[in-house]
Amino acid sequence: LRAILQLLEERQLPGLEEEVENIEDCAILKKGSLKKFSHAVGRPIWKVKYVEVRQGHFSYYEDSAADSNAARKTIPLSKCACQKVRKRGAFVFELLPDNSPRRLF
């Protein structure tokens, strides 16, 4: 959680706000598994997602690891707000992309 918040603060630095044409050209800053909140048939569940943070982008995959066949969803951090969510016994943050539903991790 601390790492994603730090990256969001750093996006305000000069030279980091520009959009990247090909996300694959950016080095992965952080990667690993996170749980994403989701509603399945009316009941809330937490699904494990594989996550990558690159310069200006937060990507997650439906699969357990990134590969060429996995469907990647990418959120540009320059068009997104991030904040801590208070949950007892858990470290949760929410991404609020412009004109999109919020996502909890």
C-alpha cells in the first residue's frame, strides 16, 4: 500500500506525467499478487489478481501470472485517485479512475 501511494505522489514530478505509447517498454517497478474486491452473483468476494506497477500505470491480470494470453486491464495513474480504505485487520486501497467504477485491492 505504501509503495502505490508513493508512486502516485511521484507522478507529480516533472517528466513523469507523460503518457507512454507502449506499456511494455516501461520497466516493472513492483509486481505480485493482490486480492481485488468483486461482486459475484450479489455476494462480495476477494479474487486473487496478478498486479504490475510500471511508470504511470497499474495493470492487473485475471490469471495468476502475466503471460501473452492473459487479459490485462490497465489503469493510467495520471487519471486516477488512490486512497486508503479502513478495513479491520487488512491493508486495503481503492483506485478511482476518471469515469470508471472504483476498484478495491
